Amino acid sequence: MSTSDFEFERRSLWQTVLPELQLRLIPQGIDVQLVDLQHGSLVDHVYDRHTFDRHITELAVCHRTSIGPFFLCLIGDRRGLVLLPSVIEDEEFIHIRNAIFETGKDVKLTNEWYVRDDNAVPPVYSLQPITKKFKHFSCGQSQSVTVSHSQSQSVTVSHSQSQSVTVSHSQSQSLTVSHSQSQPVSDSHSQSQSVTVTHSQSQSVTASHSQSQPVTVSHSQSQSVTVSHSQSQSLTVSHSQSQSVTVSHSHSQSVTVSHSQSQSVTASHSQSQPVTASHSQSQSVTVSHSHSQAVSTSPETSHDVERWIDTFHRLQDMLQAGATTCFRDGKINQEHEYKQQKYFMSGVEQEIQQALEISTTDCLFAMRTFKDIISTDEAACRFTDLTSDRKLDAYAHARMQTLRDILSTKLADDNLCHFNVAWHRAGLTPEECPEHADYIDDFSSSLVERLTTLIERRIDNRLLVGIYSTDKRHVFSDALPHCLRCLRLSSQTYPELSHTEDRIRGLLQTGACREHQAVLVYAPEGSGKSVLLSRVCLLALELFGKDTIVIMRYVGITSRLKSRSQSLRDLLSSICTQLDFLLNHHMDLMKDDVERLLSYYYSLLNRVSKSGRHLLIMLDGIDQLKSTLQSDDVNINWLAGKLMPKVHIILSFNTTPSNADVSRTFVSKFVYSDYLVPVGRLTAKEMEKTFCCELTRRGRRVTDSQQKAIRNAVKTATTPLLVRLIQEEALRWPSHFTPTSLPESVDGAIARRLERLERKYGALLVGQIARYISSASSGLSELELLDVLSCNTEILHLAGQTDWGSPILRFPFSLWQEIRIDLGLFLEERFIDCKTLLCWSHQSIWHVIVQRYFTRVDKIKQSHKDIADLFLDSWAVNKQVSPDLSAGWRCISQQPLLYSEAKYNLRRLSELWYQLLHAGDIDGLKENCFCNYDYLLAGMHARSVSCLISALEKGFCHVLDAEIHVILRCVVHAKRILLRDPLQLASELIGRLRQVKEYYPNHIDSLVQQCMEWCDSYNLPLLVPLSSWLPDPRTPLVTSVDCPDGVQRLCVTPNGQHMFCTTPKNEVYMYHVPSKKLIRTFAGHRAPLTAVALTRSNKFVLSASMDRSVRMSEINSGKAVHVFKDHGDGVLCLLLTMADDYVITGSRDCYFRVISLDTGQVVHSKKEHTGPVTCLSLNAKNTILLTASSDRCVKTWTFDDLELLSVIDENITSGIATMALSVDNTFLILGLDDQSLIVKSFTTGTDVHQLKGHKGKRHGEFVDLWT
């Protein structure tokens, strides 16, 4: 879409309006996003009808999620391009084609591009994708010059910059503001509503065209005007007349539009927007543009773009001529306005019409009019329509005036902004003309004020601020997303679930009159459990009446039920809060007091049972809380115990191998087996029936060959999820498409769609988007995802946003929208942390994506780091940005910890610690989260003490860190006090940490200082401890790891997070110390292990064994990369050099050997001891090697050439078992077989100390103590 008319206005939207709106609305927790659907496009989206249709659907999405303005349109003085119809009804197309044929024209073009689709009901002729013939056609760049020609009828030169602003709210509504320079954009607000404004720089709206009213835009007779474009490309478009129009650019491509007359028209453009020049006579047209940018596109793409533009205009001319004839002859229904207009309506006109049909009160139009425009000025043709003799086109101006009159009639004054601008010979030039600069300032300030007013007005009206209390709004925000999900799922077609539904109906009726248990529905994922439970909710209303209390919870879709972080306690708290509200108890719940919660829960159930009402509690996906099902956090009897009459609970549980133990534990609580309801495997016939029902509902069908392929695919399927995935694909199949093969498993269907996306968009782009969504703890909002993609310079390169010199470096929303649509069922929206987040709809999808894209640790950590940088507002800090990108405007929304004094950024509280933890940035984790007082206090205020403790525990389970452990113990010990008054946090931390802060100068000391500063600034009385009387928060034992098979030798990574131990099974086990999980097993030895060591790089582990070998294994893969077998007997010890270039081994054959790790060759082999070599050591500089043996002596060697330096054997009374050298090379410590410990001077070999008292054999612990 052309943006030349509104170049400066568009720039102002990004650089002035957007930041100002963000600044004004951020205290209310509102995110503002400006989305330009044409940003990054190579051609005007009007040329690609499929892209246009996809874009215009965002209007409805914006309005549906809005509580305020959703469409902002900029209107100038020019008209717009006419669209090709996407579908034409069967009979209508035949009439038009016949009319074209009767005029003597070849209908081959119409037959080629419009193909009959019998899968539609009724059949239609569908416009084929452009890439069907022009394989390299792409809308993926951001530059376009369009020269259009329409024989002797009408010429349209349009501008319609289509952008959108999205405003997202942090409370119970979602506020989206988009701009509609001919594009809709939707963003969502933080609660279940939103305000969307679409921006559309639409200059001209072309209504209908007929042969009797030609509209001609001709420019200057027989003169050729050259307009320079800073993108040297030339596009060639041939037309039905034989004139040639050349549009040159500065990026080595040319566009030639040939006409049937013999003049040449040179149109040049220097901006990244499309320019449309139309001719109906033999004059030349001059189109000039002032802003120069460079675009690089492939020659193949440019060539296909040129060919399609030519095809587009020829096809449009033919359809308009045929339609006009059919209208005149009455062969097309004259009463149906759309049938008359669809062949002549411009894209901008359709957008405005669509927006006004949706709402006339939520649109904002900014209309700019130039005063006293001089048509002979060179720049005039860019801002208004001219005739062939360079006079103002009266018809075009009349159409625009009619449009303005219609808008003035339909809209209130608050929805219109008028700007009268003085004409300048160079057009709009705010750099040269002070009046134009004032206009741009006025334009920006007016839009900011108007949008702010409309948004705030709708927030006040729709949220009923002051009517509902905060607690009531929290109940609504927690319950409404579940209600909406229930309604959506219950409408899905699953006829095969009717039998299970009937069984549950009987159980509910039984529970209406006597004691019973909860109903547990269990089946593998994707079996339709959520749909079944949603139907049961409606069934309860049908059985027991409309006054039935129905509380529904889908685990994972709201803040209080996030599957990765919440527990049964949070679930119980959520249910009690809603029940308390519905029964008007208004009790002050201590939500962290589990015993009190349980007691109150049972009292509420008892009250319902004794009343005349029924209660149904539906809990879907409790297996996602499996981490707490086996703990004593909340006794699960409240879910599985006996229930009173009229109280019903229905649960669903995914049965997977990983859930087997938890499933058995939970099922064992059920006394009555009748209440265990499996969802059986569906038959192929049932799946086929489901498939056909959905196609019929959507007005589609499939051919016999397509039906056969579907039948073959679903005959082995076990869950409806596969049917839904195939169904989503089949809805797009035309009747002439024949599927070669379809996936026969859910994993296969998921993988196949991902492969298709990778072929279309590139594996790097698809993989990075998948990693970002999967890396978030609960998903990402659309704004957050676009922000983090825009911060990734590599991704911007892939999206083509760094090649054309735009000041706006933003990931194209149009590209994301297309990817989002192609992902389809993979994504779902969940309302968490007062934001609508995108996440994977099924665990099966998540598992396949993790297996496919989470293969490299560096990429995983970088994804977490990118998201962490976003929430730290530091995305531009320390990033490697190439010089050509350093000045780019990425328009990233702010993520402060506090929106205002009473409003917290829940997204930052939830995501920041999680992202820093998984990015491996432990210092950043402590500095910004766990040792940051503001963050700790905000976490308790916004959530609860239990949530803060849960986050600290999860952090400590991932990383063994003394400071995090100390903070965790402080908060746990202070929990009862903090439950009553969270503001006592500072006093508690000061009192508990003051005595230990000197031991932790990095972060604990800083935290204590932060607490003191907060106390100094607090204006109410507060007890601040100046001395410590509370117990030391540290404990001698920090953690322990159970090793069921026993431990013989061990080594620990330098950061203390992992340990490697040898076992009696002749294997090396790798444990993650914080989580106590067995990570990997290294096997291969056939005899007991004697030693284990890590390389300094932490990439390899080496193990020695009595089987005469040393194995070197890669830690990440667990595979052996070297096996050193050059030993005459069992290997007793091994030692690595500091540079990881050599391994030294000692064996029972009295040899010690130096082996190269690179080549595996034995560099040195010495037999200088008379007994087995049991110990090895190197000094700090790796210049001296020490070998010890059961022959009661220690020998020192030069490491380079193994020259013997000395022998230490004085007072060594038995064989040497262990040996260590102090760091400063002063002392040598020996552990002997006779259970004594000797400390010797390393220099002289004399005794310093001799210690006795040990009663067992000494092992490698001595070495660990001294090294």
C-alpha cells in the first residue's frame, strides 16, 4: 500500500504518537502496540487478494477483543486500487466469462487464474495463489512501485497506509488500538476485553466503475517526466495498450508497464511505498518521491512481481468489462449491492466499509486536505488526482468529497479530526515549511489526545470502576476466562463422546440424592476430555436447573492455575474465593493457611448440600499439578474423598507413561470404581463421522479421493487430536487437490506441519519463534513476542527488515499474522497475569517442538536471555548491533516492575526470574530478583508469600547457590509474620541477614542495604532491628543426594551444580545436585571403576577401571569419544593437566603413563615404582609431576621430559592410598594404608605433622579438602 502521501504522518505515528501513548497509559498497565500490516511488504497488499483478506480479518479480531477505538484511518485526496474478487459464484463467473468471450477477448487468462472449487458449498470459482504460477512472488520486502493502467474506463491512484495500534490493558480488559492505514491490527488487553484501533492511511476510496463513467488520471501531454527512486530496481508490467511506462529505482530492477500507445512514461519513486499511476491516453505521467531508501530483492522475485502486476491489471480489466456487460444485461443480480460493487471497489474502500459495519462509534478518522493545491507543481500528482492536462480531476475529488460527507454524517465529532494544510510546491515538507512542521505537531498531539480520551472513556464505562470492588474484579478476572473456554469447547463437534457423556449423566443424578465420589475422567492427551468436561458443565445446568453453581477450572489458562508453577493449594484457594463470593460470605480468607482453607471449603460444601441448589466443580488437567499430588502440601482427599449430596466434582487426568506413578497414587484414593470413567479409543468410523460433521458445519466437503486418503489416515488414530489437525488442513483443500499421503499419528501430523512452515518461512525463523513461545513459563503475549523478535537482529535480517534502510526496525506484523494462521490449532490463548498469552494448545505439540528445536544448549539459553532482556528493559544494552542498524527505531514497549504505586507488572514478576534462571545468569537472577528488595516485596504484594517461596524453591532446585538458600530460609522462617503484614519483610530480612551479610558481600550485603534504605523512606512507624537476635538462617547441611546404587568415587563441577560418581554397577552417574535428579549414565566399563575426573572445559568426563582402560565420554551426549587401552593391568588413578591436553594414569603394573587426549597416543610410559601406582598430582604450573605408590614412596618428576627430581620416602610406614599437594606447593598430604595421615614439606620431604585416629580407609575426600 502506498505510503508516499502520509510519509511524515506515518513516521510521526511511530516516533511521537506511540511513545506518548505508552507514556500516558503505562501507569494504568496498558501496553500500546503500533502495527503496520504493510510494513515489510514488497507490493501493495491489494495486489494479493489472499493477503488482503487475511489482513482485513484483523478488523473483526480487534473489535471482538476491544472495549474502545479499533480503527484509525488517515484519509487524503487520492483514491485506491481495485481488488480482484477472491471467489466468484459458479453461475456468475460463467456469465462474465461468456461476456468476455463475446467481445472477442481470449478467456484463457480468466480460466487460468479462476478455478472451480467443488469442495465449497455451493461451488465457486476461486482466485488461485499468485505463487502457483509466479513461484518467486513475495510480499516479503518493504518497497513497491505500482504502475496501473485500465483501458478507457477508470484509473485509480491510491494511498492507503494501513497500520494499527494495539493497546493492551493489565486489568480485566484488553485494550487494543490499531491504525488502519489500510490495515487492521489486533492486540489484546490484559483482561477479557480489549480496545483495538486500526490505522488506515486511505486516501482514496473508489466506489464503482462503469464504462459510461470513465475516470482518467492522465498527466502532462507528450512529455516524459522522470521520477527518481532510490531503490534502483525496475519492474516491467505489460498492459493492453502499447505504451511503455518505466518506473525506475535505485536498486537494479526495473518496472516497465507497456500500453497500447506509443509513448513512454517514466515514473520514479524513492520511498518504500507503492505508487499507482494510471493512464487512459497517450500522455506521460510523472510521479516523484522525495524519500530515498534502498531495497535489495532477488532478480527472480522482481521479475515475478512485474509479471504479476501486468497479469493483475489485464485480469481486472477483463472482469470489470465482463461484469459491466452482465449488469447491463441483467445476468447478475442487480439488487444485491455487493454483487454490483465487488468488481469495482478499492481495497481502502472495503476496509472503511468493513470497519463502519462493525462499529461507527469506535472508529477515528483523520482527514487531511491541502488548500489551494497547484496542479502544475511536480509534486501535485503524489497528493491528488490529476487529469491528462494536469488539472484537478473533478470526478475523483467529487468521490472523495462524497466519502467525507458520508463519514461526517455517520460519525460523531469525537470520531473525526480535520486538518487543512497549506500547499507547498514540493508537497508536504516539514523540514522546509514551518506551517507543515506545525501541522505534523498538531497531527501528533491531536491523535494522542483523541485516542487517550476514547480509551480512558471506554475503560471507565466498561469496567464500571468504582461499582465493583477490587476483590470482585479479581473473582471475575479469574473465572471469566474459564467460562469463555467452556463455551468454546462445548460447541465443538465430538459425536463419539455421547456414550461417555450419558454415563456421567447417570453418575450426576446418583450424586443428587446420596453420598458419592468425584468423577475421574482419564485418557491420553488429545482424547477430547476437555470437550467432554465442558459439555458436562452445561449438562449440569440442564439437569439441576439454571440456579446450579458451576465452578470450572482449566489448569494452566489463568494466573492462579499456571501448570508449571501452581499447586493444589492455589487451586483450592481459587475455588474457595469464588464460592465465598457466590454465597455472599465475604470472609477474609487467609489463602496461605492451608488448614483454614480446607476447613472453610468443607463448610461451604456443607452449606450448599443443605440448600436447594446443586454445586458442580469441574477441574480439567489436574495431572499438570502432579508435582504436588504426592506431597503433603494439601491433602488430596478434598478431591478424591466422599462428597455430600448435591455436591459434584468432575476431574480429568492425562494418562501418560511419565504420569504412571502419580496416576496410581491418585486413583487409589477412589473407593468406588464406577466413578473412574475412561474415554475409550475412538473407532475409525467415529473419527470419520466427526470429520464430516465439522466439514458440513463449515460449508465445505471433500472429494472421493480426498475422503479415501483421510480414511486411511484416521483408521489407526487413537485420539480426536489427529482428526482435528487433518481437518484443519482439509478445510483449505480445493476440489482439484489430491493429497498424496497423510500422517497417521499426532506426532507425525505435528512434524509435517512444522516442516511445511520451515519450507515456507525458513527453519531459523520458525525455530526461533517456537523457542521463544516454549521458553516462556506460561506463554507470551503477542506484543511480547513481536517485541522480542524485533530485538533479535538476526531475525530481522531473516524477515528482510534490515535491507531497505527504514528508520523503523520492527518484525513485520503481516509476517507474524501469516505464521500464526498457519500454526492454527497449535496455538491457543490463555489469560494469565492479566494478559492474553499465546501458548501451545497440547502437551503433544510442546513435546514435539522441544525435541525438534531444543537441541542446542546455547540456543536455548540465548532464547531465555532475550526474553529476560525484554523484561529488564535492557534489550538494547550489550547487544551486538551492526552499524547500519544502530539508529533503527525498534519501538519496544516498556516492562517496569511497577506500573504505578498500586499496580504491579505481573508478567515481569512471573517471567523475569524464570528466564534469568534458565539463561544461566545466576548473578543477574540474584541482582534483579531474589536479592532485590523491590522485587521480593512486589512478589509478595502482587501474589502471596507462598508464591514467593515457591519461586525461591524452584530457583534453588535448579542452581545450588548459598545466597539463594539463605534468602529462602529467611522467608520460610518469617512466613507467619509476613502473612499478617507483608511490609514486615524489610525488618525480617535485616534481623536475619545482618549477622551473616559479611560472608556474602556480593548480593546479601546489598540486599540488607536496600532494606535499610526502604525503612528510611517509609513514612509510618516501623520496627527496624539494629542488632540480630534471630537464629542464623544458614544450616550445616544444605542438600543431600540419594544414590541408591552406592558411591565409590566422585567429582563435582566447578560451579557445584553437577556431580559424577562411580557405582558398583561399573557405571558413572551424573546428578544435578540442586534437583537431585539423575541426568545421565555413562556405561562401557566391564570391571570396577577406580577414578573419575572432569576436563576443565566441563565437556568431557574420564573414568578409569580395572578393565585396563580409560574412557573419555562427551557429557552432553553420553557417548564415548576415546577409549585408552594401553595399560598392562587395571588403572588405579588418573589426572588431567590444566590445559586438558594430557591425561596421566597410574596402574597396577607399576607404570604411569602420559597420554595425549587429542591423538590418544602414549607420550611417556615409566615404570619406576616397585608397586602399583596409586596416586598422581601436579603442581599449579603443571611443571612438576608427583607419583605415589604402594611401595611407600613419592617421586617427583619434571613434567616435560619426566626427569626424576626427588624421592620422598622418609617415615612412610605403609602404602600410600591418597595424596594431595597444597595450592601454594608448600605442603604434601599423604593418606596411608595404616590409617594415618602425614603432612610433609614438599620442598624438603620432612615431616610437619603426623595425624592418627581414623578407623577406616581413606579415599579421595582428602584430596577434595585440600584442593
